[in-house]
Amino acid sequence: MHKLFKIVTLISILALFFTNCSSQEVSNIPEETTPTSQSPTIYTGEKVQTIGISMPAAQLERWHIDADLLKTLFEDAGYDVLLSYGDNLIDTQINEINQMIDQGAQLLIIAPVDSDSLGSCIENANKANIPIVAYDRLIYHDPYLLAYVSYDNYMVGQLQAQYIVDALDLNNSDNDSSFNLEIFSGDSADNNAIYFYDGAMSILEPYIKTGKLKVLSNQTSFYGTSVSSWDTSLAHERMEVLLSSYYGTNQQLNAVLAANDSIALGVSEAIESSYNKDNQVIITGQDCDSSNIQNIRDGSQSMSIFKNLNNEAYATFCIVQNYLNGVSTGDDLTEGYDLDFTIRRDSNTYVSDDVYITSYLLSPEMVTNVNIDEILGNSQE
Ligand code: BGC
């Protein structure tokens, strides 16, 4: 197999400090260590012809769109594309990726089911000098990770929570009034889920502390509120249990922080069938899936987060192209492309094995029934 990587420089330990980004408050940095910068790598191999794309699940709408967009971009540029969908199962995804390596994939774009568990694939890819791009979800323990491309996940949570604060007018309501909230976090194996949660809690926690927001179930921790596989029916079941246990005759439920649209769907179904008060429960979401857009129009979901997948896929394409054209990963890999969206190169948020991972982060937008047409136009429906 041809030598694709050449480690050009080893950058010595830098005392990096946080700058102007919204994501800076979360990272899994062990307290005692100061992460180093990722070593720049440069592509020096022969022509890459085959790209492997591994998405985490075919069950969720967005990954089909991502896959189609990426496949089209790379095929139109003359590459062969191998594609697989993981089925939300770690072992299945690992087998599929290893198969793609066997079938000749020379560069991999992976949105992992579990950010922490791709061990054998990373080993095989490293041995064969196959670069990996972490798509939307970070991949841990790859010393040669080419880049991480995603949306600003912390900001997603902040936008969801700020919506709740504003919709309940928490800053202007009487001191002795309080509102009831329940929390549904994402799949705990997905690295993004903790960022969504932390972003949201950075806004909600002060109100929970003062008692302005009450969580009657007392279930507020990330793991205690996590919905496995982002599964709609699990979210539905948990919402039913919470409603029957805590929101009987006297208690109103005012808001549900739902981490994404597949969870929001289960929550709104349960509220529709089993919540018997007059108030409209505020429900957040993320992805602008088609059923959820309909629910926002009907009023049964309050908001979602729009992450333009065209932009995420195109940014990934540009990054890969630049890399294959010899631009070092130490430089901005979006350079030279006329992007009509904002993307922030970030080297001080995401850490893997005490190394800061170079990330390219796009900005999410909030969608409500007021701005839905303006943001989505007709193309998304
Ligand atoms: C993505 C979300 C998606 C969720 C479930 C996350 O990693 O960032 O957009 O809703 O996975 O698929």
C-alpha cells in the first residue's frame, strides 16, 4: 500500500487558551494535562480513487441526506464511492468499515455510531495509510485524524435552551412563579450528545437552581436523561412514564428539552395521547426532519435546529480535496474555496488522547413557525 502520510512537523507543547468560540466551555480535557496540538500531516501518496463513506444509521432521516450529498459530490469529481450505514450498531459499523478497507477505500469519511469504539478500524486504516475524516461526530483515538467537520454542537444546545427561556419569558415572570421542565438528552455513545446537553444546561441551570424551572422527575443528569440510539419509541415510552408519574391532575408540564427531532417526535406523540391539560407544552428539537417540520407548522413542536447539510457535506468535500492536493492539515483546509457560509476552524475545543483535534465548525440556526419559510424555503419539505 502506498505511503499517504508524511508527518511533517512535530509541534511542541503549547499552552493553548480558549478564545472567542461558543464551544469553549466543554471538553473532555483531563484536569491535570494541557493538550498538545495535533501534528500536521500532508498527503504525499498516489492518486486516491475510492472514498469510503460510513454513516451511523439509515433509520434517521438526516444520514440519508448526508450520504447522498457526499456521494454525489465525490462521484461528480470522479471518485468511486463505497457507502454503508451502520444500523446504529457499533459492531455492524466496524465490520462495514473494515470491508470498505478490504475493498480498496483509500480515504474514509465516518460519522461513528460510538465515537470511542472504532479501535480496530482505526488500526487497520492507520496501517494502510488511509486518512479518516470524522463527519459530524468526533472519532477518538486516531492519531492521524485528518479533520473533524461538524456543526457547533454546544451552540445547538444553547439555542434550544434559550428558546425555552424566551418562550416561558423566565426573565420577566413573577419571582414566585415557576415552570416545569423535563429533559431528554441524546444517545450517550454519541459524542455530540454531551455537547448538546452541556450547551443547554449552561443556559438552564441558573433557572433550575433558583427554582424558576422545576424538573419534577428530578432526572437532570446527562446519563439519567439519555435516550439510547436517539430512538423515537424509547422517548415516547419515557415521556409516558414521566406524565403518569409526575404530571397528574395538579401539575402542568411547561417545556421539554428534546435533543433532536427523533426524540421530539416521541415526546410529542406521548403528549398528544396522554397529556390532558390545556397548555401547549414547549418542545425543542434538532435537524428539521420532515415530520417535525409539519409538527412545527401544526404547533405540536415549538422549534428545531437547522443544520444545512449541503454546507456540511460541501465543507467536507473541500477539506478532502485540499488535503489530496497537498495542503497540510496544519493549514486551513477550506482555503481557496468560495464558501457562502461561515465555518470556523477550531483547535481548542475537542480533545482526543491529550491532543487538540482540528475541527471545522458550522453555525446552527433556530427554526420556529415564524421563520420556517425564510430559513428552509420550500426545498426542504
Ligand atoms: C447529530 C444530530 C442527529 C443525531 C441523531 C447527532 O450526532 O449531530 O444531527 O440528530 O446525531 O442522529
